[in-house]
Amino acid sequence: MNKREQYVATFLNLKKKMKWRPMNKRSLMLIAATYVIQNKPFDWNRFRMLSDYIKYAASVFSPLKSNHRYVLAAKIDTGYDHPEKAFSSMLEAFEALDRAGFWRNEFSYIAATVLLDEGDNNFLAERARHIYDAMRKEHSFITSNSDYPLAALLAKEEGSVRELIETMEYFYSELNKRGFKKGDALQFLSHILSLDNGINRSILIQRCATILHALEDFGIKRKRMYYPVIGLLAFVNNGESLLPIIQSTWNELNEVEAFIWNEDLNLLMAVNIIVSDQFEQNEIMLTGLTTTIESIVQAQEAASTAAWIGAMGGISSN
């Protein structure tokens, strides 16, 4: 099977196995993509046992008592030979982030998985907090909890906090001049591009602009939610050359009955499936890839939950 077929098969297997568990489709899609991106076969029994281990090891009010434990189980199962040990290290990183002032939520756990391989969690957590605070200072209305994971990734980069922020602002401003609209999606893209990859900044700007303007040639609208994956494609030499196969993969996913009405997420998954092949020998970029897609999906979940709560509040007030 190719990666698209593996992704669909893993999703359908998960959906069948978890039909008695209140699991949303986005999270199932994310879990399936995690196994495919990391090129690791899905084993239901191992996955279930690890999910249960996380549930019972987590504190009483932890988000890991909820469905997020399944997403985390997939991430550490695919990334580590000893996932239980990795989970313990992740909890240590999470507590370091908590001490640094990050709120205890799903995005903090994603950030903790970014830091769990590092030596000094306390130093990096504090540095991540300084980066996050600097982000808020520049863009107070669009910086949110969903920026925690990228702040953690950037904390591992060289350079001062001020230098990192200046780099982010450079990308934000220059991309806006090239047709990207201001907002949280463009900020997310500027954060991704600020990860050190050895590529000249002006080249990345040009690549992003080329890919943005090429999207419509392949029937893909220039939606803001696609900005982050444009950044991932920009890290690939001639990334726009991948658009035909991305379009083909996207169309195939849209035709799968289980994925109908999920065209936007299908595109994100198509990009990640195709781009993951380009990053197989680059652990830093592979981590950035998985962290990016997880942050996007969790942000969508948070937005959906907020909308539902708002709707329920409106109904109850009538």
C-alpha cells in the first residue's frame, strides 16, 4: 500500500475499534496520519494499552483523561521505542511549562512533547515563555494558546528571543506584501518559517509566494487555513512541483465516504502525507511537521467547542 492507502486503512481500523468511544473524526484522522507520517504500522492492542496507561497515570483533572490521550498515545508510540518512559519525560516537561506560566491544556501537552527529548526542560520552558510573551507583545489579538507548541519549537533554536521575534516579524511583513492576509494563520506561517533550516529567508519568501499563487491552478482556494502547509512546502526544494500529486491525493481522499465534508482537513492531510517523504532524514523538520498538523487540528477542535458552547448559551438565554 502507498501512504494514502495506509492512512485510509488506519483510519477505518481506528473508527471500527473505537466505535463505542466518544471520539471525533478530526482526532481519528490526526492519529491515522501520525502513524503514516512516522512510517510505523498501527497496532491496535499496543495503542489501546498505551492509551489506558496514559489515562490512569494522568492527574484527576488532566486533559489526558479525555480523548487527547489517544492523540498523545499515537505520538509517543510512533516516536519512541519505550513510550511509557517517554510519557514520564513528557510529564516532566509539562510541569516545567506549567512552572514557566503556561496554562495547563492540550496545547501545553503538545509543547511538552516537543521538549521531552531535551536536557534542561526548565531552561527551555522559560525560554519558550519569553518567546510566547514576545509574540503576544507584537500581536496581542491573534496570539493564543495554540501558539504554545511553536513557541516550544522556537525555544530550541539558536539566537536571542529578540532575534527570533525579528525573524518572525520579517516573514509576517514580507509575506503580507506578497498577497498573504494578516491574521493568526499568517502568524502561524511566520513561526514555521522561523525554524532554522539553512534556507535563505528571501528564498523562503519567494517559495511561499510561488506556492500561494499556484494553488488555484490546481483547484485549491487560497484559504488562510492553508498558510501553515504552504510553509511546509516551502522547505522543500521546488515544493510547488508536489502540487499535482497533492491535488491527486486530495481528490482521492475527498472521494472516500468516511472523509466526505472534510475537504479542508483532507488537503492538510494530503500535504502532510506527501511532504513527510521529503523529511524522512530530517528529524527536526519531521517534528515540525507533526507538531504543525496537531496544532492545527487541536485549534479547530477548540474553535468548534467554543462555537458549540456559544450556541448552547444563546439557546438557553432565549
